[in-house]
Amino acid sequence: MSQPSPLAASALVFAGGGAGAVLRYQVGRGMSHAFGPAAMSGFPWATLAVNVTGSLAMGVLAGRLAKFGSGGETARLLLGVGLLGGFTTFSAFSLELMLLIERGQAGTALSYAAISVLAGLTGLYIGLIAMRLA
């Protein structure tokens, strides 16, 4: 099977990403409706649910593509990069981290995890401070 053109690849990511973002929003709304806003405000349950579900789905997709190759690059772009990327970027982080661990690069995996979390929090903090001072 041939690789999609850059434009077709972008369209696949766009379509999947939009669907993933809407799905993430609907999971949050659904959980808030089911459990009530008060229950949802004490802990980020919806984000946790989306991240765990997205990571599970990424594992299933990566395993399926590795085992069967069905759909190949089109499935990877539409479902992995697009849908799961729009649903949660944590799924991509989890996959990359696991690949490092499986390759025997535990130190690199630990560094990647620590740097990702700390740099993400630092970036968020700097952005908040910058906007508060503006």
C-alpha cells in the first residue's frame, strides 16, 4: 500500500483529531452529567479516564499495526496521530515511553518522563504568570 500524500496525510490527521477532540469533550460532559459537577470538581476524573482509555486504545492500535499491518500508515495517521492525538496526547507519550523501555533504554525513559512532566508544568506556570502580569 502506498503512503498518503502530505495533503492526504494532513486531512487524515485533521479528521481524526477533530473527532478525538469532540469525543474528549463529550466524555467530560457525560461524566459530569452522570456523577454531578460536585463529584467531578474534586479530582480530574474525566481527564484520568480519557488518558487511561486513550493509552489503552493506543496500545491496541500499535499492537495491531505491528502484528497485522492492516491499514498501515493511513490507520496510524487517522487513528493514532489524529483520533487519539485529539482525544489525548497522553496516549502518544505513553507509547513513546513504553517503546524506550522495551528497547532497554530505562534511563532515557525515566528522563523523558521526568522532563516531559516538569517542562510541561513549568511551561504552564510561566504562561499563567505571564498572563497575570500582562
